[in-house]
Amino acid sequence: MNNQPVRYKILSILKENNQIFTSGEEISKTFNLSRTAIWKHIQELKKEGYEIFSVPKKGYQIQKSPDVLTEEEVSRYLKTTDFARDYCYYVSLGSTNTIAKQIAESSNAPEGTVIVAEEQTEGKGRMGRQWVSLKNKGIYMSIITRPKIPINRAPQITLMLATVVARFISNHYHVPAKIKWPNDILIHQKKVCGILVEMSSDLDSIHYAILGIGINLNQTAGELNMIENQHYMPTSIRNETDIVVNRRVCFANLLLELERAYQAFIENGFTAFKDLWEEYAYSIGKEITVHTHSSIIQGTLLGITDQGALSLVGKDGETQVIYSGEIVL
Amino acid sequence: MNNQPVRYKILSILKENNQIFTSGEEISKTFNLSRTAIWKHIQELKKEGYEIFSVPKKGYQIQKSPDVLTEEEVSRYLKTTDFARDYCYYVSLGSTNTIAKQIAESSNAPEGTVIVAEEQTEGKGRMGRQWVSLKNKGIYMSIITRPKIPINRAPQITLMLATVVARFISNHYHVPAKIKWPNDILIHQKKVCGILVEMSSDLDSIHYAILGIGINLNQTAGELNMIENQHYMPTSIRNETDIVVNRRVCFANLLLELERAYQAFIENGFTAFKDLWEEYAYSIGKEITVHTHSSIIQGTLLGITDQGALSLVGKDGETQVIYSGEIVL
């Protein structure tokens, strides 16, 4: 944080003295900058959403910080050790997964590097589908990891993440979040979160895996109605609970749970998550229809295999294992 | 081939008339170029290794083509339909796999695009190891594919390729080529070929898989002795058979077998290759030692599983399945 922009250093002073006015002259002496320069930095902060009173002869006083996911705003809530130690924040970008892949490919970005954006203009879902990411309304992030696991276990990563997010939403917002295999989280059959894990690997090892997570938090019913998507009905935490979520706090808490789960998964494997997955699974024990690349399969959902495949039992009593496909609601 | 360089158009004329001299004047009229320009193109061809007689007042006559893997030289032997339809030739580069990944990532390079180099300065093997690629002595290539198979089947690609190469070497050069799981081909316990499949994927699909194959053909015993490598003893077809291999013909024949095998694998799956793999496997039915990430395992090699894992039976009679590791010679 030493090389943070001057405006954030000024912000720190205002935050420390948020009960009183801090004079422009004092700030100007601290940073050896002109009063005009200080005024310009304050304007920058206002543009970023900080509400700052400025009263002639008294100085500046901060009233309110915006609910943005800048490192400045998020860092005081973060309790992770590895995740988000390296942090890349974007107001707007195409897709956090795409940027994360470029960073992972071209540098030795450490495990846990987080790319987060207030808005994605080309948010991605499975099978090249779109994920609509309204500005400042959700959490759209990608985490760069370098898991030392065989590639046949890679599909477990998605299931582990889905388990963590479903549990997180259920516990924090008291709504029945359910995992729709393989990578969606639903509340009342509507999609609140999508997960997209992309990786680069050879036969022996995963070079990197990008954990992409998009969660709808504060989208209103009106905003959700405007999302055109033929693949799912969207919802948000706010739409389901009437709670306006503090995104910074939500982000920091979620990231901590993700880090702990990821570390447990790498150290102890998938077994613990398998049971948890089945606890949060959508339609377990019920009749479901799955569309695969080549066929339509009906049966009772038993659970998942150790490899993350869906396990169904058909009317003929035979168990089927499905590696790739989609549950039809 | 219409946008081929002028020198290759001149070369075609010389090849068509290789029993006689073709006058510089005639060539100069055909291409509407000066005699000096033609002479310069001939010098270029000589630099590339073409032996061309030039006799005053008679003209030019080609004596011999170099054994290089340019599109010009390879195309008349190629019988593939998809593989090498797009062809990138390099005299020297770092690694064909690295370039192939860049091409696959940044463009819609079609399935079967081939990257080939006369020399790799940073040839890669498994686990970040080096693969020494002496200039004009072997085949060093990468094929861009976009297989529509689930990622848990990806390790089968390496095994399928190993099967094809082992059979190819055995049939064409009458030496006992054996597959050392997962990705090496040995002759008399020395390494003649390495395979490195790298891929980019998400949970559902492989974005691209790069099939990297390096085969030692014409390295002499002296050249092989100079290769410093602590991981394997190298050999070449020439070293084992005293045959100096026509690399162009070898390359074209191998590529045809690879294309047919790849198409069969995508259409019909791995089953046919599994049996063939076991036919060419090194040490099948014998006692072997495998180093894995975490342990050393001894047992009798039974074969491979459908997923491409090694199957061993220990002295206690229990079967072990190994997904990643290395057979110690």
C-alpha cells in the first residue's frame, strides 16, 4: 500500500479524522503539495463516489464511502492470507476470466491473485454463453490458482466452489441457495450465481486454473427484468430478501470462505465437499431431465461421483453417470 | 500455393525440367523479371540447400533438393485432408508448442494447423524438462486440435499419440519401439520420441489441445552422446538402424497416420487404442517401479485404464491405479 495514489493517502487522513474537518492547509503541508493540487485530488475522490464536505476556512470532512470494490475499500475487511494479496481492480472490462488468463499466461502471478470488476461488458458463462454483469450491482471476480492436482480432478474445483457459494448465500442471507449441477447457484429456481473455471494444463499438471465467480447482489426486480437471457431467469440477493448488500463486506467474507475451502480441498481432497455438495444440491432424490451433447436422459438424481460427474438412476434401475450436460428446469 | 514466393515458382519450373537446363532468359520472360533478379532468387534457393547448377549460356538445372520440412518440400508427399492444411514452418524457434498455443489463443486457427521447426532452442518435455532438438535432424512439430471430448478423457490423447508413433516406428523402421507410460517412445530403453499435449479448457469443453511430438531421426551416435540430459538416454532411428531417414517422407507418412488415428479416436473413442497401447507398452506384465508425486510404487504392470491411468498389481495382490507419475527404468 506504500505506492498507493496520493488521493488515497489523503483519504486515509480524512477517514482517520472523520468526526472533524481537516484543513486543506494541513493536508497540503503533509504532502508538500499546493492547495489546488489537494483540491484536485478531492475532486477525483468525489468522482469515485466518496461524499466529502468542503467548507471554506474549515476544510474537508468525509461523509460516506462508496460501496466499491477498490483495494482501498476492500482491504480493511479482508482477512485472507493468500487470496487477494495481489489485487487487480477494474471499473469496467470485458471479462475478468479473460484478463486473468492473460495475467496467468504472461507472468508468474502468484496463487490467489484476484481480478475484480465493477462491470463486465462481455461476462462469460458455460458454453460461450453470456453472463450479464450490471455495474456496481454484484461481485464479478476471477481468482488465479495453480492447483497441484491431476487434471482428472479438475471438475471437482467447480463443484467445490459451488458448494462454498451456496452455503455462503444460505448462511448469510437466509435464503435456500441450491446448486444446479454443474456450475449454477439458484434461489427459488432462478440464477443468482454462475461459476466458470477455465484452465491451462498438460497431461501431468494444471499450469493454472482461473476461478471465475459472478454473483448478483443488489440488482432490483426492474433491472433483472431487463436482462434478456434465454438460458436462465436471473435473480439477486436483494430481489429475494429485500436486503441491500454491502458488497465490500460480502466480497471480503466470501473470499475468506473461498480461500479456506480451496486450501482444504488441496490438502484433504474432495470428500468433505462431496457430502456438502449433496446437501445443497438442487433436486437431489427427485426426477430430473438432463440434456447431454448427444441425448436426453431422465432419472432420479442420486448425487455426484468422486470425479464430479452426475449420477442418476433411470426407471430401469440402472445407474448412469453424466460428465457433461445440463439439467433442464 | 498461389501466394508462394517467386523463388518457389522458379523452383517448380526447374523441378519439372530437372533433366535439362532451363535458360535464365526463359525464366526471366515467364516472370517478367530481370536476369539479375532471377539470379538473386537462385542464390536464395541455394542458401536454403537446393543444389542448382548454373552454366553460362545454358542456364540452370536442379541437382538435389534439401531434406527440409518446408511446405514446398513436404506438400508433394502429404496425403492428409485436415492436418497441415494450415502450415507454419520455422527454421528455428523456441518451442513449437509455445507458438502453437499463441496461435490457437489469438486466432481461429483451424483444427489440424501444423507448426513445424527445423530446430527448437527451448524444446519442452513433461514437467518443464528440456527436449533437445538438433537442427535438421528430427521432426519437431505441434498440431492444433479442438477435440470435442470431455476433459476427463484428455489424457487419452497422449496415449493415442504414443500408440500411433510406436506403431509407425516399429512398422516403418523394423525396430522394437515401446511406449513408456505416459508419453515417451523408447527403442532398446533409450528415448527416440517425446510427446507433450497441452490444453486450454473449461469444465465442459477443451478450447484447444496442442499435440506436440518430437522424434529423433538422423542424429548420429556422436551427436547423441553430446546431449546432456539427466532424465533419459537419447537415441535416433539412424542410431538404431543405420538408415538415414528421408525426413520429408517420414513426416508426411506419420502425419497421415496421426490424422487417421485422431479422427478414429474422436469418432469411436479410445477402446481400439487401449488394446494397441498394451501391445506396444514397455514392461507390460513385468515388475516396474513408478515414482509419483508423493510415493514410490512397485508392482506388475497390468495395463492402462479407460481414462489413461496406469494399472499395477502389487505383491499384496491389490490393484493400484496411478494417474500421474514416472516409470523408472
